[in-house]
Amino acid sequence: MLMWLVLGVAAVCARRHVDTSPHRDVVTTQGTVRGYLSPDGYAYLGVPYARPPTRDRFKNGLSSAEVSIRANLTSFLPKAPDPPPRWDGIFEATHRVSCHHATTGANCLVVNVFTPEHGTSLPVLVYIHAGGFQTGRGPHYPPSRILHKGIVVVTLNYRLGVRGFLCLGLPQASGNAGLKDQVAALYWIQRNIANFGGNPHDVTVYGTEAGAASIQILLVSDITEGLFQKVIMESGSVLSPSTLTYNPISKALDAARKFGYEDNEDRVKLLKFYQKISEKELSSLTEIFLPCVENGSYYSNTLLEDDPKSLIMQGKFRQVPMLITYTNSDDSINVDTFNTFPDNFDQLLPNNLNFESNKIRHRVAELVKEFYFENNNQNLVQKFLKYSNDLFIGYPVVKSALLHGLKNTHPVFLMRLDNNHGGRENTSKHFQNIFDYIYNKNNNKLEKERIANMLLKLWTNFIKLGDPTPLTTELIPVIWQPVVPGEPGHRLDLATIRELVVGKTIAMTEPASSQYLAFWDHVYKKFYKFYKDYD
């Protein structure tokens, strides 16, 4: 609370200084914010969309009023967080704020809004950042290329690590607080974006990696209706082994014991212990806290009540146009760990597989090892990269596209960026994400610039029209076909699915790793660990 008062006083007091920079004031539901003009448009940085809870710091960022109005949820919400702070005077929107788990994380629930210099009722792009739910922040630099296409862009922060994903099945720590922060930000956008020149009825949500998995969870939630009209999901999926936790109590218990917790798994005692841990101690935690399936009987504003794969297979998700895309990342594993082949490959199987016995687990491990690591002394690092990319990115993303495509009443588009088009130097982290291509202002090499222009055209077409290729052009000479042509219910599998590939050329084709995807599909159809199967 003190920090918000300091920010508010600083914002008002800043008016005493004469600033000749071109600026624009916008009235929000909390007060007036002032943004400043750059060569690309106006930027409003660090605008609070919710007030973080101060006593129950692991609770969600939705106010009880917003929950009951938007989702018609009227049951009891104990100690609901307050709505966003209000202020008098003018809030100087120049604050660069982060929710990184190594910070206090207490005053980071802000959006950054970027608008073209001119325009009203423009399409809105909301970006949810990557970082494995542990790191990252909404970019606070202007997205030049997108703004020049007449699109309002919003980036946001949400609570990370233990602050965002402590899941104890209690009202004060129900889990997924970081995801509920994202929902609160989307509520704020609905109420305020029109005054920034955006259209609240034309919102596209775009996420990379953990951001993409976040969107997929938002799609299956009952409390997100009407908050967005299109989605772009890049290199992330709720089906990935790195997205959800099956044993949140054990995770919380293991972390607490490092700070001297000696009691049992009693959730109330565990919660009280976490509430007493200092912010400095929380920041030192190295355990990875992830989204979880919540127990909806304890509280009304549940975000994820069932296994997400089961919900998607039943068609219980927001029916909106979807653009799903992925790249191959050299950063998906720590290659230094795999200079030699591990003695026990069983430990490298994904955590979202369920085996009736260790004997069956070992048999599957041997099959995977034989499939990926025949002659395992040759090119071992590259084989582990292939294994990791298929398991954490390729298969979950392509399978997600297929499942959504089979049940969606709107088109689902699948694309792969071939980021090996220009030699080893082009696979640097900076250009592995499609987001980097379309967000950054300059690409030094001609080939990168050509690809950036293609991607930007596809993305802006989808954001504005819901169709990435309404017609062919010299730049994009092919029509990007959805994964499922025609009506829902069309029979399709990973052997026949087609995707758009962008690289040296642009073409519709089957996935390059189709045999590997089919292999994992066979494994997961038999051994996928649904939440109902886990005790």
C-alpha cells in the first residue's frame, strides 16, 4: 500500500516539473494517466490494473465486484482483493515495472499501453510474455512495426513463481493467482482501452511459451467470456510437460522445508508458514511453481476446474479464431547437462505420463531411447535437442492445434517458423521467437527483414480480419489453410495435418517431424496422466 501511495504522490508531484515533451492525457476508471510521444506513437508505462493483496499475498487479482458482474458468480469470496488504486491529479505513466520472482513482486500488476499517434476504435493486441511462469515482464519499449499498422498494443505483468502459483486448495492460496492477474488485466482493458483509441470488442491475445500456455488455460475458463475475440499462441501449450503441476502440495512442502518447516502436509499450517516468510526469503526460492487444476468447491472464482486436455477434447473452450505457431529452440534444455548419456533414461520421461508399474515405465523409456538415441554416442547433444523440442514444443503445439481445430467453430491456423534458414548465427535467441521478428524495429540482414515482413503481414491480417491470408500477394503467394477444412467433426490426425512453413520459402506442408509427433501421440494416447487419474 505504501508503495502505491508513493507512486501516486510521485505521479501528481511530477506535474510541478515543466516537461515540454509532447504528451497525451487519457481518463481511466482510476484517474488520468499521461503518456508521452515517441517516433512510433504514445507510450503509457506502468499503469496499475489491480491492487495486489497485502495480507493474503497469494490470492488472485480479481475484485469481488468484477467476478460477480462478469461471471455471475455470487457465492462468498473471503477477503477479496481491492480494485485498482485511484488517484487525483495526473499519473505520469513512465514506470518500468517487473514481477520477476527475484523482486518483491508486491506492486507489479501493471499494463503498458502503446498507441498510434492517430486513430480511434483500432484493433487491440494484448501480449503475455514468456519465462516459464518464473521470469519475464511485459515489454516496455514501443512495438514500432505493429503500431505503424494501426494497432493498439498492451503488454502486461503478472505475479510469477511462488507468488503467482502457490496452490494449496484454500481460499487464501487457491492457485493460479498469476493467471487470474492476467484476467484482471483483460477486465481493465475492456473498461479502459476505448479511451486509448482501441476497440474493446476487437481484442487479440498473443502469448509466447508460458504466455501461450496461459492463453490456452484462459480459453477453457468460465470467467473469461467476452474478454478477447482472437488468440495467437506461439511455442507453448497447456499439453506440455512444463506447464502444469500434478503435486502442488508436495512442491510447496519441499520448498517450505528449506526454510525450516517441520510440520506435516496440513494445508492450513503450510499456508500460515508461507504467509510468515519474508519477501527476501520468497525471492530466494529456486523451486518452480506452475499452474494447477483447482478445487472449485472451496471458492467461486475458479479458473481451471478440470484437466485442460479433457476440456479441449470436449470442445469446452472459447470458440474464437486461433493462430497457433512454433519454432525449434536451442534453449529448450541445458545442453551442458547431456555431454554423456544418462544411466537411467526413465528419469527423462515427461511428468504427464501415468504408468501402472515401474516395469511398464522402464519399457516405455527403452522404446523412447531406441527411437531417439540409436547409436547414442554420435551427435548426442543434437539428439537431446531434438528429443526436447519434440516433447516440450513440437508435439504439444501441433496436438493442441489438432484438438482445437476438431472442435472449434472458427478456423485454427498452424504455422512453423524454420529458423535454420540462414546458418547457425540466425538461431540466436533474439530471432527464435516470431514475436521478436514482428515487435523489433530493425533486422540487420536482408533475409531476416524479408521474413519479418511476411510474418508482420500474416499477423496483422489475422489481428484485423481473423484470416492471415485473405488473398495472395507477391510477398505471400500461398493461402494459409486452416488445420481442419470445412465443418467441425472432420476426421483428421497428426499423419494428415498440414501447416504453413515460413523460412527460405513459404509453403503448406505436413510437419517436418511428423513421424516423431506420431510416436508421441501413440505414447500419450495410452499413458497420458489425466488429473482424475492422479491422487
